[in-house]
Amino acid sequence: MKTLDLSFKTSLNKVHHIKLHYANDNLTEDVVKKAMADLAATKLFAKDGENLVAEPLAAKYVETVETPIIEAPKA
């Protein structure tokens, strides 16, 4: 499964991630940059007075590969 991992700088200069599990996996750099800028402009994500998505930093796809060791029996 691919996950879109968006990294933002918070208003307190920390790094905050938003991970989207069902995002389109063919997004262009321009589309993601604009979406991240639009998200930061909304100022909707705040906690204890800290803006969690103050400035876009980076975006990447993270692909998870599962390797079963013991599988559950099929019913």
C-alpha cells in the first residue's frame, strides 16, 4: 500500500506529518505543492495554540510491503 506523507513546519519550528492512506499515487509535484500551500493557508490544524501546518516542507510516497510470518487459518 502507498501512503502520501506530507511534511509541514509548525509555527514552533517543529516538523508535523499528515499521512494520507488512500491518495492518488500519480500526483505531480505542482499539484501537491498547491494542495499543501492551500492546506497551510486554511490554518485549520492547531493544537495548544500551535499551527501544525504553518509551512509546507516536503512530500513523499511511502510504500509498505507486508511479509507474513504466520497466516491466520481461512474459515
